[in-house]
Amino acid sequence: MKTMKKLIVTMCMTALLPLAFAQSAPPPRVNPAEAKNHLGETAVVCGKVVDTKTSRYGIAGRGKPVTFDLDQPEPNPVFYFVTFGAQPGGPEEALAAYKDKRVCVTGKIRTQAGVPFIMADDRSLIKLQAENK
């Protein structure tokens, strides 16, 4: 009986061992124009901030939403991300951090009015990218 229990435990451990060492694959990296092909997926979208907009109204505890268009500005944007300009730096701090810079933003790609976007609630999801990439 003990041998049978050991055998069952050994088989279960052997079957579960690959799961213990499995690492989830990093999200795919896509350019802003390709983001529309990845709706509903988590991805890393990299491009140059070419236009910004700050909402007139803020959201309690978050500050004013700031929108950053990547690669293509209004009236024909291909992708944008939204983050918040919380106090004390306010939206000016977010604008200074990313305006006219190359960035990569990670998150779930959604769409609004046919334009894909990522809601970057946490600014750690936005990384500056070297200009030559």
C-alpha cells in the first residue's frame, strides 16, 4: 500500500514539475499601427509621442487624464495611451516626462471610436525608449 502511495505521489509530482518551472511568455511587442490587430490582448506598444491632450476635468484621487498619441496625431491617430497627472506634479509632470519622446507602454489593448489604446493607470507601465530603437 505504501509503495502504491509513493508511486501516485511521484507521478503527480512528475506531472506538475513542468508547471512549477513554466514562465509565462512576455507580452508581444507591436508598433502602434499594428495595435488594431491585437485588441483584447496584453502587449507592449512602442512609438513616438506626437501629440498630447489633457482633460479639463480630473478624477478624484487620480488627477486629470492625459492622452498621448503615438506615431500619428489627430485627426487620424493609429494608437494612444492614457495616464493620469496626479498631484503634486499634475498633468504637466506627465507631459514633460513623455512629450516628443519614444516610449513603450504595456497593457491590454482596447478600442474607442475605432482607435486602439491602452489605459496605463500605473505609470510604471510606461517606459522611455532609446531614440535609436
